[in-house]
Amino acid sequence: MTQPEPATTPYAGKQTEVGSVFVSNYPPFSAWQREGVEAAREALEQPPIADRDLGLYLHIPFCRKRCKFCYFRVYTDKNSDEISNYIDALAKEVELVADHPAVAGRLPRFVYFGGGTPSFIGVDHLKTLAARLQQAIPWSAAEEIAFECEPGTLTRSKLEAIREIGVTRLSLGIENFDDRILSENGRAHISTEIYRCLPWIEDLDFDQLNIDLIAGMVGETWETWQENVRKILEVEPDSVTIYQMELPFNTRYSKNILDGAFDQPLADWHTKRVWHDYAFQELAKAGYQVSSAYTMVKDRDSCQFVYRDSVWHGCDLLGTGVASFSHVNGVHFQNVDGWGEYLGTIAKDRLPTGRAYRTSERERLIREFILQLKLGEIDSGYFRRQYGIEVTEEFADPLIRLESRGMLSANDTGVQLTRKGLLRVDTLLPEFYDSEHRGARYT
């Protein structure tokens, strides 16, 4: 394998560009409009589609610091009373939506605590929230309760509370083991906090531990990345998720780049892919298996990611909390993204829907197809059963183009991405968009 040059040359704006790369939905979010909110209300008033899984996403938007590459709706300035008010509003939102016909009586297949930093909130807040949620939408029968953590926010007692509320999959946002790189990129934690919490996690015997890394953080070099991979292999988590750092428009780094005020070393896309590939190769040598374009797992049979697989196969998802995204009965919708508007709407006993989009059957087909491509393979039989079509015929033209570029292979049974395609899968997905959404701003 050819090793890339370390990222020692100041950014020249040649390859790592400002803008979204990671694709999480279709049609692009820019197509969702406030005028569509009535479609969301109608979707919630309809009974659910038969045999459709339900999942619950809970947005906990608090962090100790805002990373310089962060583009999520997060807050670093809220006091205990404000956090209590938000937790109360979040629980009330779940209680409100649970009474609608699309949700009433359904048991979720999964629950996902995402952020922000869910582990930021205190034990009392966490237990209060979980108790109210369980009353509204019981999750005792759920296959997976996933919970995102930042190492520096964890204590033994907090992890015990997280385990007590039923969490099965703990996702630890390490991102990097190097204190210099963590500091430069605005991460709140340091390496000693990583190693402090790992024994607690092991003692509490969570079903799964996932660890996140980011290839291409500012200041990363070939040597530091190799050291990151070595250390992750020492930890031996159940799964490792690796993202290539991107720079959407609303990040601190992106603003500096656009203002011409960024002069630090920054890995280009080729370098990030090589680093990503190196990590996958080393993990494979240690017995890990590919689970998606981002994730390697110790055992594909025992280490499932129910949230991901359900969403990528078209489940109903209730996204609750400020700015959260939902998909119910074929309608996409997003909550309002302002703190005051979110809390004020909930206080009036109304759901805080901000914009929505009613999908067509073809758009739902494309959405599932492109998201499942991220798994590295497509099963034609699934789409034959769900939509009554042959996807290799439906998408023949883009499949032929991508096959000629060495990105994938396709036959009657399905589609298989090559390693080259897997490492850049998000850049390939617009090939399958309908013309009106191709080239649209993603967000």
C-alpha cells in the first residue's frame, strides 16, 4: 500500500472542500419545506404500515465544548435549570406523539440517545427522563438501546445509571487518542479520561461497545494515525466506526477556510481514504469484519447495529428533541431548530414540527437503495419483495458507469462495492438521485 505524505503542508483549498459529504437521507434536506408540515400531521394521524418497525431517537443537545468541525445543533452554555426544562420538554414531546394513531400501542425495536452528548446530563436527569419515556413508549422489549458518550463526562455512577435504564450499545466518541490533536480540534476530553472510563465500561458488561474515530482531524499525520489504530486494537471494542472528517458550511474550521484565515495542515481526501483503508486492513488482520463503509465488527452475527439497519431499511423513526429528524408513514419531517421555539411549542401542547416532505414510492426506493449501498452490498431480493422491481435493471445506467470506474460489481443477485467504492461511497450516491435532486444543496 502506498503511504500518503503526512498532512504537513498548509491547506491550499485543493481537495478537502467545504460542504456536506455524508449522506443520511433522500431526498436532500433542502427539499423539505415548512409548507409540508401538514403532511407530517396527516402521517401521524394514520395507522402504521403493517410490519413496519418503529424506532425512537432522542436528541440530547448538550456538550462541554463545541468541536471546531461540529455541525450539529448543540449547546455549550446551558445551566442546570435550562437542562431540566429541556429534559421535561423532550419527555413531554414523546408523551404527545405517543398518543397519535401512527404510534399508539407500538413497541420500538430500538431507542437511540444521540447528541450532542447524552452522557453530559446528570444521573438524576437521565433517570427522570427514562422513567417518563418508558411510561409513554415502553422499550423493555426493544432489541437495542444505544447511547452516545464522551469520555470526559463519564463517571462510574453515571455508567451504572446508563446500564440501569437498559442501554445495550454504548458508543464512545474517542475520535483520536492524541492529546495535541484533540485539543487543536476542540474536543473536550483528553486521553487520560479515555483510559479512566474503559475499565468501568468493561466491568458493567454492556452488550456492545462501539468506538468512533475520525480520519483526517486537523494536525493528524501518518505516524499519529498509525498510533491511533494500534491503540484501538489494544482496546478491542466490539465495533469500530471510522469517519473521514468533512467540513460542512456551519463549522468553525469551514468559516476560517471561507474567510481565508485557515493556514494549518489538513489532510486531503486521498490521504483520508488511505488512512481509513489502513485502519480497515489492520482491523481485518485482527479478525474484525466489514459491517458498513464506516464500521468494522468483531463478529457480524453477534454485533448488530439495529438503529442503523432499521433506518436504512425504511423503518418508522420518531426523532424527538430540538432539530431532530423523523420518517413516519412515508413522510420526512424535522423539528424546529431553535431553543426557544422548541420549548415554547411543547409548552403549548403542540408537536414542534418545523418542515416536512411527503415522499413518493420511487423516492423511498432510492432512499433505501443508496443507504443500503453503505453496507457494501445490495440484496436484489429485498427490493424485489418490497417494491416488486429489479434494482439492477432500474439503476442500470449508474451501475454501469460506476462499474466501469471500478467502484462496484453488479449481477442478478445484487450489487457489491469494491474497497475503492466503499471508501468513497457517499460521493457515489448522487449518481442514483432523480434529476430534480441531483446537484441540490444537501441541507
